[in-house]
Amino acid sequence: MKIGLISDTHSFFDPKITKYFDVVDEIWHAGDIGNKMVLEQLKTLKPTRAVFGNIDDLTMQKALPEHLIFDVNGFKVYITHIGGNFEKFSRKISETIKNEQPNLFICGHSHIVKIRTLPQFNNLICINPGAAGNEGFHIVKTIMTFEINNKKLENLKLIELGKRGAIPAN
């Protein structure tokens, strides 16, 4: 299964996303979507799983969960928006990881691309795809793609969409 991973769009849908996510099976959004229009645009591309983030309004919070935990062919995934520092999770996140024992933990919020494997959590893979919107302090908008095959994460790619605030070329 091929996944398109995105976070922190903050009400901005970069048209370049379509090119990269056209080939995926599902899109996963790790929160701070910003408005319903962005979520609907993603859903027109592929089936989309999403969590709400701290900037998402009450309508988005009622429509989406704060945490998603699901299984992809025996590979357990946990997605939330505010995951904290991968080196030291909050107590709530740490307890959920210990209880659920996911293979993959995904969060957004920091606008900083991070990928870590944590041996203390049974080699948990942790990913933050950075930010795909124009709001925030990040310099370059980013998304990711990867595959889940035979209970393994493979072919992880970081994709740069261009500078934050730049108007996408047609």
C-alpha cells in the first residue's frame, strides 16, 4: 500500500500535491488542516484519513478524531497532531504507545521534518512530515510518500513543494 503523508496545510492546498498523491492508495493528514476545502480536495484525489490539529475549528474537531489508531495489513499505525518530542513523549502519548504498541507513529505540529526509530518502544518508527502550508516558520513546504509492504515501511521519500509563501507555478 502506498501512502501520501501531509500535515500542517493551514488552509492552503498546493496544486503540486496532486502530482505526488495521484499515485498513492491513501492520503494521511496529521492535523492543522485549516479548513474543510483542503480536506475535500485531498478526498477527491484518494481516500483520506485525518486528525484535527490545534488550529482546526470546532466544525473540524467534530468531524475528525484527535487520534487515529488503525491497522494496515498487520502494520499498526498511530496518528495524532501534537506528538511532542520523539526523544521524550508526553505521558499521554507515551502511555498510548505502550498500550497500543504501534509500528508507526505519525504527528505534525512542529513544522519540522523528523524521522526516528525508537528502540525503547520496540523500534517504533516516528515520522513528522513537516508542513505543507504557507503559515508557520518553516522555509520549505514538504510532504512524504512511503509504502507499507509485508509489515514494513519502505521507500520513504521526502518531497519539497517549494518555499513557504511562494505562489505555485501552473
